[in-house]
Amino acid sequence: MKYMLLIHDDEKAWAKLSEAERGKIYAEYGQFGQSVKTSGNYLAGAQLQPTTMATSVRVREGKRLVTDGPFAETREQLGGYYLVEAKDLDEAIGIAARIPSAKMGTIEVRPVGEMGQPAATATV
């Protein structure tokens, strides 16, 4: 099954890191990326530009509304993702826990809906 691992970090905290601290984290990402590729779980992944580069689009009553910035103001921002293949949620969680940003941010693990298959319904 495919899982999207959404990486949420605090952009302000990231900006406060020294060049050496950022370099260390990028090296950890390099090691993680290589290991997830070697394991065969890796399908895709990318770092996103900061939220200052984001544009949000909504259509309401047939009118397109375009605003600068992310969908919502939050303490943590979506900074990147990995798309992985995992046998189950437990394996996907194990992969997510190895992402370097899990130490300072949050990794959201979400199953990817396959075309032609009904999406799971939300339970409240």
C-alpha cells in the first residue's frame, strides 16, 4: 500500500538554526533517503519551498479566489513529503519515525487512495 509521509516543521525554528546545524540535518536526510531507496520503499519525495512562496486557490460560488500564503496559519508548516510503499501502517510509521524532522516536527502518515477504490470514510 502507498503512504504519504507529510513532513511538518516550524519554519521560524529552521531559520534560526546555524548553517552547521542545517548541514547536519541535510546529511541525516541524505542518509535516510539512501536507506529508504535501498529498502525499496521509496516512490517519490521532495522538499517544498517555504510558505512565503505558497498560493492558495479556492472556488466559491463559481468565483476563483487566489490568496498568497498557505491554506492555514499553523505552528508547523508542510515542508516536504515522501511517498512510500509499505506492507501496512506499522511499517509506514516505522519509516516515518526515521525521517530526521520527526525529532523536531511532526510526520503525518496518510494512506494514499488508489483510483477505482472507494476512499475510507471519516469517523468522528
